[in-house]
Amino acid sequence: MPFEIFRKPESKDIPTPYPPFPQARAVDPFATQKPNEKPIVVTYMHMSKSTTPMPFTPLYECDETGVVLEGALNIEDEEGNVATLKAGDSFFVKRGSKILFGSETAALVVKVAGRYDGEGWAQYVPSE
């Protein structure tokens, strides 16, 4: 079939935690399979309410864009810029950036990145 469908998941349908940060879980319903030279992957991420800072700072190895579907998502970059995105807001993370995500409520986000199925999206750098 030339197309596939994935219905918007409930938070309970997103089982895989982002190691080592249990407040964030993700599922990749669609992804380019190797050896395509221009990869793309779609991720649904659920960020639980948390006041605990992330124990690492992800260093993004690929460009990533996303849209907040529900709730509010906090983003902080390595320069200290902070933004709170609400449902309908979108973001773009440039490859090579260090970005922290969090939520004071909870958030459901759909993201798209330039990587293959099963590839890591970031390196984990301990937070200071």
C-alpha cells in the first residue's frame, strides 16, 4: 500500500521511555528504512508533568521539527533561551544544538526528524 495511517495516540499508547529521562516517552510509527539517502522519521512524544530537570542535555545529531498537539512544552537551549509552547505551536531544532524539554503540565507532541528508523536522535551530555 502506498500510504500508512497512524491515529493520534493516547499517552498510554506511547510505551517507550527516552533513556535516561522517564518523564518523556516516544513511539516512531513511521520511518525511512535504510538505505534511502534522505531519511525521515515521525515521532509522537508524551512529556509528563515534571519539576525535575532533565539529567542530561541532548546534543541533536539531526534537524528536528515538531508541533505541540496537547498541553504545554517548555524548551530551553544552550544559550539560556526559554520558550513555552502551547497546543498548535511548532518548533525547529537545528542539528548540533543542545536542547532541554520539560512540561509543567503535560504535553503530546508530534515530531519529524532527518534520521533513519532505529537511529539515535541525540547524544546524551550530562547536565551541569
